[in-house]
Amino acid sequence: MATARVVKVAAVQAAPVSFDLEKSLAKLSRLAGEAAEAGADLIVFPEGFLSAYPWRYAFDATIGAREPRGREWYAKYYDSAVAVPSPAVDTISKAAKSHNVYIQVGIIEKDGGTLYCTALLIGRDGSVLLKHRKLIPTAAERLVWGRGAGDGLGVVQTDIGKIGTLICWENYMPAARMALYQQGVEIYLAPNADDLPSWIASMQHIAKEGRCFVVSVNSMCKVSDFPEDYPPFTPEHHDRKPDGSRWEPEDIVNHGGSFIVGPLGVPITEPVWDKEEIIYADLKLSDVTESRLDFDPVGSYSRPDVFTLTVNTKPGTSVNFTR
């Protein structure tokens, strides 16, 4: 009998140096090196790691009004975002190539005048294998992030298995999940910013539904991970903690909860809360095949004669020039 393939994955629960791209890249390189030293084949970073998930800030926008301070902070956000390609992407590629690993990182991507919440998967050779833009930003995210298109709704065949990704609450879009299942996803990456207990159950459900491994990776961040003048955490701002008191530097803004699930919905690791940590797991790829004995959402347990799904994989380009 052939030896079962075992893949070591690392979910990096850590905060960026928010709004500082260079320092966040340095932190990524350091943590990627640590995970590679531990033997990881695939290293996964949270949503918006380069260079900020803008916790608790709607950039001073209300219905019918926008304030100058919000525009100034949007410009700072844009300046700390990542263009693809760019020297920042080259830095990520260098880390992947030098350690011979796969790296997926959540970036705030800038393209033209718009920002996108994007997951970037880099191969062992440093090449960009997948760029997936979040299809629908959630709630107030829609003010500062554009919407992705179907061209990034892919699954990549690699030497460690078939890798796909959805970001945060687009994991609650059944059609998006089915698109990944149809492409045979085996290692399903779910970078997110959801530290609610219900998220744990969602990740277990998706693993069991898709008969795939799920890597759920969130950041753990404190007030001190943001600039001192970041509006929501300044004393004069109206934002407050749930108990009504002012934010203090060591207060936790996002509690994390990163963990890894097997293809029968059973956790391989327990959720990690309130600290930065790299979570490791060995994935035996034969578990995916075994799990599909009694259920395959796009095969033995599907009814294409009753239900069909069409995915538009064209880029979301507003203007096309032809000769």
C-alpha cells in the first residue's frame, strides 16, 4: 500500500502592524520563517494582514455625509495597501521561495482607486497561484472595499493537494462553497475576522459538507496594534468598549479563535483565543477520500437533474477596449 500523503499546515494567528506595510511585511517574513522551520508546507495568514482590518471604524461616513478626517484615513489605508504585482508581493514571494513553502496571506489590494479584500496564494517557486477578491464585503466594509468577481473563484492543484479559499462571511454563501466543491477542493482556507462562537460551528459544518480540511485563521489584535491616533481608540472618540468604558492599549479588539478541522467536521486542533500563536496540524490527504465514502456534495450526494449552478468566471472589468 502506498504511503498516505501528509501535509503540515500552519495557521498564523497574529496581528499586523496596522497601517504600516513595511513593518507588517517584516512580521510576515519572520513568522513565515518560524513556521517553515517547524516543517510547515502551507502557511496561512488572516484576512487583511497586509496591512489592516480597520476594526470599529467606518471612516467617518454616515448616510448623506462624509468628513475630511475619514478621507484622510482612507488615504492612509490606501497607502498601506498592496498592489499586485508590486515590491510587497515580491517580498512575500521571496519568503515562499526561500523556505520552499506555500504562503496564503490576506491583503488589502489596491487597484486603480479601489481597495479589495483579497487572498493571495503564493507557490513554492514564488509565483502567484491564485488571487481571490472577496465577493461581497460585509456591512460597513462595503464602504471601503470593492466587490470581487468570479475570476478568482478557483481551486489550485498543487503537490500538497487542491487548495481553495473563501474570505470570512462569503463562507456563508452556499453557491460560492459549491463552486469550490465542484473543483475538488481538499484544503479549504478560510481567513476571517469573526471571533464569535458560532463561527466555530460554521467551519465544522463546511468541512463536513465539503468533505475537505478547513483552515480557519483569524488575527488576535489589541488596541496597541493600531496607530496611537487611530480614531476609534482615541479618548475623544465616541466609540467605547461593550461595558461603556474607554479603550486602553492592552484591550483585545479581536479574540482570534483560529483552528483546523478534518473532513468529517471534527476539529484537529482546538480554537486558540486571546494570544498570538501559530497553530499546526498534519493533514492526511487520504482522509478526504475516506470521508467521501458516504457523501460527496458534487457527486454521489448531488442531483444535477434537479439543481444546477452557473458561475461567471469573467473578470469584473467595467470598460473593455476592442479594435
